[in-house]
Amino acid sequence: MINFRKLIFLPALSLMMALSYTASADLVVLQYHHVDDSTPPATSTSRSLFKAQVQMITDLGLDVVPLETATRQTLSGDAPATNQIAITFDDAYESVYSVAAPILDKQKTPYTIFVNTNSVGAKGYMDWAELKELSGKEWVTIANHSADHAHLARKPGEPEAAWHTRTNRSLDLAQTALEKHLGTAEPLFAYPYGEYDEALEQKVNDRGWLGFGQQSGSIGRYSHNTRLPRFPMANAYGQLSSLKDKLLSKAFPMDASSLPDGVISNNPPSLTLKLEAPLSASRLTCFASGLGRIDFSVTGDTVTVQAPKALDARRFRYNCTHPAGDGSYYWLSQQWLNLDAPED
């Protein structure tokens, strides 16, 4: 469990790399929204690209597995010899039913659909009959994406009691609706917009759910159960030229429970990494959202990553990679949330 009280007082991240760490296979979770050629570009994967992505997974000999069982297996340190892949869809858009599902169902390929239940039946979304049909297939999982797809992190100035009321309602109404309409209540949750703070993580943890974000990276034995990474697969991020590196990526060898809350107090925020063998600063590469590759400072075995200027986005990330051997990379994505920026 995350030491939430301790995290409150951490001004920056200090990651201790275990000398005994041995690279192993991990779970790579892919995140989709629309799968179509006519839906909003920022959240869409074209039909042809989706088919090509699925084919690359096959060509690499990687197994696509059910999300919950594979995640729990990986967190327990009982992962198989090679990376596994899990496929997820957020929002239950109609194109998932009409385009993606028929492709995956041919081979009974496991996938998970995270549903924001208030939108079911609205224009562009699946209805309950379609979700019921898919949920009847043993390889399909339907799970919670909140009732209203609201920004669930506590807003500046929001009374704590009001925040508890609205977030509990959104989490629990969705779970109740899924159970009522589909007879399912999976212990899985995908944060709307990928946004979370430590208090929201605590609610997910208290319910016994696994919590999935939208920061990139793979899941390993030292990942944390309420801040699990997924690789976005929209057109801008899912191109085949970089997909292989993502599919074969390794979780950064660190205790992810040491990651900071992510809600920033200073902009740009700083991220401090203490590197131990086999990691070295000379082989580390870091990026910031919208800025590309960024420099970092090194003091002894400690690296401090900080963007060269403030970022005005509501959500942004620092991504760091390091060679892991056999052509694969350790991958760390730290998500930051700027609550002063407008909601989208």
C-alpha cells in the first residue's frame, strides 16, 4: 500500500534501485478510445493501424491475456518468460463494438472495455444490449470508468466533504449499473482522463480495485496497484515505427509506490532519480510532453529531471527510458496534473 501520508511531504521523487533487481518479462497494457477513420483524431486509432498493431503483436509471438489476472500475476512477481499484452478500450464507443470487437473476436483475443455508464446509449456510444452481448463472451471484460467521466481529483477550493460525495457517487453508481445491467462487478477501474491524486488512489485501493492511468510504461513486480501504466495507442502514439519498443518494454526497476502524488505545486516540477547498477545516467534519456528530449542534472548517482520551462497543459509527463538488454528498454512515465489549468 502507498504510504500516502509520507507522499504528502515529498517535494521530489527519490527512487531507490535495488542492486539485486533482475530484468524479467512484464505486462504491456495498450489503451484505445475510438477505432475508426472518422472519429476525433486525438483519441482515434485508424482501422488499418489497429489491424497492423494486432498483427505486430502476433508477429512478435506475444500473448494477449486477460487484464486482471495478468496484472495480479505480474505484481506478484510470477510473470512468464516473455512479455504479455493486454488490450483495453476507454469509454465504450460504438466503433469498438462495430470495428475492433469483430477483429479481436475472430481469435477470441482477450480485451477489456472501461465504461462511463451515464453515456451508455448516447450517440456514438454502445448501448446496454451491445455491452451485454460482448460481456457474454468469455474473453471480454467490462469494467468501471466512472459514472459521469468527470475530473475526479479534488478541485482547488473544493470542500473535502463535497469531494467525497461526488467521487463516491461516481465510482459506486457506475459499479452498481454494471452489476445491474451486465451482472458483472469487476475490481478494475480506469481513471477518467488518466487523472488521479493520492486521495482518489486511496478510494480505489479501499474498494480492492486495480487502478489504471494513461501514463505510458509496462507493469512489473514493483509497479503499484492503483497507478498502473498503459500505452496510449491513438494514431499519434501508436505508429508501428515505435510500437515494437513499447511492446517489448520493461517496467523501470524501481518501487513505484515511491512516486509522488503528481499534483504539482511548482511548475515545472522536478523528478529526482537515484540510479544504481545496472542503471547509469550516461544511458538515460528523458522527455517532457510537448518539449521532446530534455536535459537533466547529475550529482553522483542522483539524476534530477526538470523541464526547461513551465508547461501550460493540464496533464503532462516526464518519460525516461534506459536500455534493458536484448533491444528492450526500461520505461518510466511520471504523470503530472496541473489543477490550475482548465478542465477539458
